[in-house]
Amino acid sequence: MRANPKLAPAAMVAQKLGVTISAEGNPPSQVLKIVANQPVTVSRVEYMLSTEATIAGEDVLRQGESVEIPVNVACF
């Protein structure tokens, strides 16, 4: 008997990634809060103007389904 390659076990079915990103708090203690329906990795934060021009960036390493990253006011 051969396995049917068209059928995937329930554990193998990919779940669509859902992410919410918000800024919480007031400067200078503001944080970026990322909430996802599965673990995510945040490796870099870039600060941009409304024209989408990057003014600064920093490498970060945070992982989880709920991640908080302090806003670096020195980048402004």
C-alpha cells in the first residue's frame, strides 16, 4: 500500500500568519508591540519618515507570539 501524497497530516497544514503591530505608551517610554498567531522573529527595526525615507535603523533580536521593542528615541 502506498501513501497518498495529496493528503497531508493535520500537523503539516500551514496556518496563515496573522500579525498586529502597534505603538504603545508615550515618549520616551514608547514600545512597538507585535502580536502574532504563531511565533515570529523580529531582527531589525527601521525608523522612517512619512515619505518612507529611512532615517535610522537598528538590529534587534526578539522572538515569540507577543514581542515588545522599546522605541529608541536616540534614532530620531
